Amino acid sequence: MIKKFFLVLSLLMVYSIEYTASHSSDESSYPIHPILDCKINYGNNTCISFWGYHNMNTHQKAVPVSNNNKFLPGISDRGQLHRFEPGEYHYVFSVLRNCSEEPLLTWKLCYNGCRTATSDLDSNCPKGCDNIYFSNSVYDLCGICGGDNSTCNQTTDSFSTTSSTDTSTTRLTNEPTSSTTTGGTSESDSFPCSANNCSSLYIGNPVNGEGKYIYIL
């Protein structure tokens, strides 16, 4: 009977310590929101989704991987965080999955209420005009992807005014001197791709500062 009492007492003490660590008594408790940043399709039904979070509290909070911190459906532990720094963070970790078998993937995170974020087939990451994910390339005024407006045709227009004779002026047109291309780059289903047709994205953990660069098409 005495052994049973001490066993129950020790379990209560462990629970009390864990609860105190994740629920500070000197502040109000606010939710932690999971964030889906976006998803990349690599072909062959393979896709990778990028996730972050927003901890609205002023201290680090712990939510162990459990029913309160899990992915669904399927495997609940997919490498998500279990300690959350205060603030909003993006592209903290990534999850690779078969999008044909799992078209929807939801991260459920419960702290002062449950919040979810879902990756579906339409939550794609942005691309530049060069078809590279996260590229900042845009079309210039000449219609050239990543151009600097220096390749437009120069044409001479003549016009007549009532106050002077015919005058010529030079202007830029929005017609390129050559066919509009994307510099030879094109979308590919290969993974991983070579560095010359990829951009890099840093996936980092704000808790311990560890991270890695991944190449994305």
C-alpha cells in the first residue's frame, strides 16, 4: 500500500513539473498556431510541404509529439517540433509524402486550444517566370524573364505638330529583339535537381539554430 502511494505521488510530481514547464504562471496562456507555408510537386506523385508556426506566448512552450501534436492521417510523427520559441517562424521543417496516397496532410497542434494547418493539392509554392521555385525573376518591360529593360527594340516614330516641322523621337517598345524565353530553363520532374537550374531554400530550427539548405526546382 505504501509503495502504491509513493508511485502515485511520483507520477503526480512528474505531471506537475511538465505542466509547469509548458504553462508559465506569470503570463496568460495563448495558442500556438501551426503554419503551412507551401508545397512543391516533384513528379511521380512525390511532394514536399514546408511548415512553420506562430507561438503567441512570450516564453518557449513545449508540446510533446502526442495527440496534441501530430500529423494526420497516417503517421503522426513526421519530424515536427515539440518546443516552440515565441514569435512567428516559417520554413522550419519539411515533410515528404506521396501526394497520390495522401492528397491532404494536416498538422494538429493543441496548446490552449487546438489549431490545424492542412497541405492540399493546391497549396503550391510560388515560382518565378523562370519556372524555379522561390525565384524572384520577373518579366521586364521588354518581356524578358529576369531582364533589365535593356533589350527592347528601338524604333523611330515621326509625327507632326502645328508649332513645328516633323520631329523624330526614339522610344522603347515592349517587343523583344528576339523571342521571349526563360533563359533555357524549364520545369523538370527530377529530384534532386542540379544546382544550375535550382534555387536553394534554408530549412532551419529556431530552437537550436540547426538547419540545412535544400535545392528546389
